[in-house]
Amino acid sequence: MENAVKNHRPLTPLEKCTITIERCFFRFLDYDGAVASVKPVIDGLIHSDIIKSDSYKVTGPWLLTQTFRPKKEGPLLKVGVSETIELQSND
């Protein structure tokens, strides 16, 4: 994880973000299994100081999809993290 984010780390861990994950594999998992399979990657984002925590307040719902990838090509995981900026309302 460290090499993957080396030049893309924010100055401080993100307080609010959106996480998108695409799991490319020859077998599909049920939703709970897919979420559980990427949890170590999300934990790596915390330990690499990319995001503050993996709480729902920080990340909101993870946008997780699965696509088919032939077995001979091996597994692939695409992870995107983008900062979410909340707009203040003048109510």
C-alpha cells in the first residue's frame, strides 16, 4: 500500500471522503463477502494516513462493484479515494 500512495498522500488524513472500489475477479461474491474482502485495503488507507477512519461519518457508503476478469489474468482491485467537501447552508 505504501508504494501505491507514496506520491498521492494528502497533507493530512481526509476528514470526509468517497471510496470507490472495483473488484475484478473470475468469481463473484455476495455483497457482505465483497465488503469483507476489501476491509484490509480500507484499513491500509487509515494506516497510510490517507483517511482519518473508516467510520460511516468519514467515508459514507463505499461504492463497491464487481466485474468479471478471466482467471488466467489474475485478480485486480481498483481503489479510488476522493475528498468530499460539505457545503455550508445559510438556514
